[in-house]
Amino acid sequence: MLQGYLGEYTAPLIHGLIHVAVRLCRDAWLQRRAQAAPEERGERGDTSVLAGLYGPAEAKVSKELPDRAALEVLLRPKVGLPGVLERSREQLLRQTCEAVVLGVLHPRTAISLVLQVLSDAGSLLSCCLNAACMALLDAGLPLAALFCGVTCALQPDGTILLDPTARQEQEARAILTFAIASSDRKVLMATTKGSCSVEEMQQCLAAAQRAADTIFQFYRDSVRRRYSKC
Amino acid sequence: MKATPLSNCERRFLLRAVQEKKRLDGRQCYDYRNIRVSFGADRGCCIVDLGRTRVLAQVSCELVPPKPSRPTEGVLFFNLELSPMAAPGLEPGRQSELLVSLNRLLERCLRDSKCIDTESLCVVAGEKVWQIRLDMHLLNHDGNITDAASIAGIVALCHFRRPDVSVQGEEVTVYTPEERDPVPLSIHHMPICVSFAFFHQGTYLLVDPTEREERVMDGLLVIAMNKHHEICTIQSSGVVMLLQDQILRCSKIAAVKVAEITELIQKALENDQKARKEGGKFGFAESIPNQRITAFKMESAAVDTNDVEEQAGEIIAKADPPSEVIANPVLHTPGTAQIGEGIESSWGDLEESEKEEAAEEEGESEAAAFECEKVETEDTSTVRKTKSDEPIVLSDSEEEEVVILEPQELPRKTRTQTSSKQENPSKKAFNKRRRKKRTSR
């Protein structure tokens, strides 16, 4: 079933490393290397998110839905207790995942996706989205499409930066994160922080759709490697 | 998620195997699993793999006022969390006994052993001290969380660098990492926990039990020791009664194991230090792909965004203009405004009196030109409207909200999509309050 979704889009990739490991539950490491000039010592860093997925498994009676699977997303920060920011990100991730997971094939079950932030150097939400998609993919859940997350930062002078680092995010005028589906490059989720005009948003979206091609190619290559090596 | 219970035949098999001095993974009774330490890009961040048990540790610091009883000492805070991804039976937000006992043991191991010099964390006595916070997350549970967490904790503490600070009279200056190199914590010794599992009423002993072995064990002995052969913590739990020579034997085994583990930790810290100094790449993005053959890595690559602007311009030109935003509030009285239109109650046949308390709407923000599934913001100014033509008495109570009458003028309208679930309970609550008031009259 997955072969059908590994379509024929090709394009260069932003950057990243996806590591898929077999464990008790299905895990996916997703890491991003910040684009850093060698002389900027402070910029060194990578954004890493570890995703683990359990399901479809028996759900508690209070949580089960009669006609489809109940999807739950938990995002755990590295330091401190999860707060409102994590909750809102969990909801965004959950809605994106629910849009692609064919939950009607597994009614009255629970699918529980846990994301642990290992390090944050910018573009965390899109990293979480990618990790979530890889976890869904590796777990073999039925999906209508794959999705990827792309973050764009709008700098004060209007230039668009894809996959910004933490410093670039701070200096940006607006940060837009899109979840883009693989089937037709449509937008599954969009969230913005800051203000931008409609034209700028459309430009960011178009840039994100270009970047999505590369990310999907990366998914394809990593899955191919994973299943050829084990 | 429910944990799968252990079957009886599996239990019998494991116990029988222990009797014959065999372990499922082929280890000897006193063997540890492979320990691997990897560091993150942040200072004080590390992941320790003990076989398949994986623990993430992160150290952070903050300037806080000290405890009143200890004005010249820094504050240490330890927290271990069992992530729901570690095992199917772990639910979020449930303080199980296991979690409490693990946390307590780790606290005793790290805090009561005085391995960290808290006096050196003092900046201004009585006013500002460093609070060192160690957060540990269990990422995969395959037994022996205690050992893995204690190794992760002490490695993270050794790896961490706190910002340099200088005090001039009353002024405290905290230097950023760019201004002055951060300073390591002052650590006297490295206590490491070693766990022993006992089977068959203490006859058989296994070091570093896996999760299966932990489920069938009778008792557990944890000894925290440093490389100078000093016992920092010792804890025995379970239903096994241990003899004195058993405990002595275990402590000798622990001494050997701790020496090996401490050496491994030192080597890992040195390697990381070397990598950072030489400007090489470090962090999880580097270490993980080298550890697993199934990992795939791609360096940063450029994305072709040449004609993005034209494409965006085309989309905007082709898109329908956004539908009219009905955002003109109608002010009825000071403090009460209306946006949008009210709708028919969908609760079916209500009594006449209840119809008076029927509900309303909220304004909706406009959906953008492209598809978006984000939750829309809702306008919070709402107003109660009536459907029937009967006049309504404003209640005397000041606690209830004021109801504005809209007799006859406004025709019945259709309900716009309510996007908030909170409105329904509040409507119901309101109705209930009103009903109660009426019956009491």
C-alpha cells in the first residue's frame, strides 16, 4: 500500500536526517542540522525529535470512538513539565495526523503517538511533524497520504528563509509552519506566528511546497535504506 | 494503552532458565549489557543506552534565591519521567509506585551522596544561588531503569557547563557563553547504581536484569557506589531476605562493575570534549547514524525557489476574493455587543419558557484563500437572544448575566457554525440556572 504513495516527485532537500529504528514500539528519530557557518560557534546545534507510536491497540472505554481510531499525540519537552505551548502543538499534530490516518479501518482502538524533544535549535514544529509522519509510516498504519512539515521565516526585509535556526526565528518578522500532504502538495495544517501579508504567505507556501518535494524524496530514500538493510 | 501481562509459561521458562544459569540474551550472571553514551549538541544533554533501555538526561541551571535554611548552598532538583513511549503500560500523568521509588532512589544516590559541591553554586549568600535541574526521561524500558538513569544523570552533570558569573559588591554579572567560557560543575565523585535481581528466594542472582527478568524476580538490591569503593546508597526491596555474605558479595561485584562503567564514562566525556575542541561535528545528528546501519543521513541542501513569487502571484490572482467579513459589531448597551446572527435552537421542542433562554452565536474569522484546518479564532463577545415574542423579565440577581430583549424586530435567523464546545455547556448551565430560579419563585 505504501508503494502507491511513493510517487515520482524529485527535488532537492532542505536538510535533515531521519533515523528509523525497530523497537518495541515503532520509533523514528528525526534530526535537523542547523545550517551554520563554521565560524559562528553559537549556531551549532541540531533539532532532534524522537517519535514512538503504539497502536492500533485496545482503547480505554472512556476514550474509544465507535467508528474510528482515537488518535492521541503527546509532546514532551526536554526540560520541565509540558505546558500550554506543548498542548497546542499536540493539537496541531493530532489534527494533521487524523487527516491522513485511515482511522475508520480500526474502530474502537487507540493510536498513541509520543514525541520527545531531544534538542531544539529551531524549526521544532516541522521537525515534530516529520517525525510523526515517519513513525506512522514505519508502524505500518494505513495512511491516505504522507505529510511533511516545513517552517519558513520571514525576515524583516522580506526574504524567506526555509528551516530557520533558533536565532533566525527570533529575528524574523513572522514564522510560518505548514504541513504539506504528499499526494497533491496540498496544505494540511498551517500555523503562523507574527504577521505577514497575503502575498508573503502565498510565497512562503509555494516555497514550502518546493521544499516538501525534497523531504518526500528523503523519506523515500530512508525507508528504502531501512528495509534493504534489515 | 494496556500492558501485556506475563504469561505463566513465560514466567516458568524464565525461572527455569535462571536455575540453569542461563539468560535470554546469552549473558553470564554477572554481565552487564552494552552501555553506550552519546551526547547532544547542548551542554549537559546525553542519552545513555543500557542494552535497549534508553534514558535521556538534560541539565539546566537558573539563578534563584536559596532555601532559607541553607543560604550558602545551591539547589539541586532531580526529576525522572517515564515517557509513555517507553512501554505500553505507561500512561501519561500517572504517579505510579515505580516512578516514585525510582525518583527517590536517584535523589538519594545523587543528592545525599554529596557528589556535587553545592557550596560552589552559591553566588551571593542568602540572595542568589544556582539551581541545577536534572531532567531525565526514560525513552525505552527494557529493565534496569535505575542503573541507566544514574549513569545518564552523572554523565549529564559532568558534561554540563554553567555560565560564568562575577560578583562586584552588590552587582552580579552573568556572562553569556560568547563572552566567557562556561564553567563545569564541581563534582567530587561519580556514584553509579548497580542492580542485582534475586530469584528463587535469594538462591540465584543476576546483575542488570532485563524487563522480563524484572517481572519474575523475587527481590532487588541496588547498591550505589563510586570508584573509590564508597557505598553511597544501598536499597533492598521485594520479598527476598538477604544474608550478610550475599550483600558483601554483591558489593564486591558492584565495585568491579562501577570501575568499568566509570572508565567508560570518562572515555566518552573525553571523546566528546575532543570533538568539540577540534571543531568537529557533535550532537545526536552525528552520533546516531554512525551507530545504526539503517539510519539515513542527508546534509543540508538548497531548495530551488526561483519562481516562487510568480507562482504565488498567480495563485492570488486566480483565487476568489475573500468573502465579506461580517465584522461590524452592533453595540446594544455599554458592555453588550453582537456580532453575526443568531440561529434557531437545535434542541427540538422546548417549552415556551425555555425557549426564552435559547442561545446565540459567535462571530467567525474568515477562512483564508487556501485550505486550512486550523481551529478558527472565535469572537468572545456574545449576547443572549430570545426567539419568542414574549417579554422577558430581567432577573434580579446580579450574578446572572443581563439578557437583552429583542422583541419582534429581528426575524428568526439561521445558526452559524459554532466552533466552540465550551458554548454548549455554558448554555446548558445558563438554562439550568434560569430554570432553578423560576421554580424557586
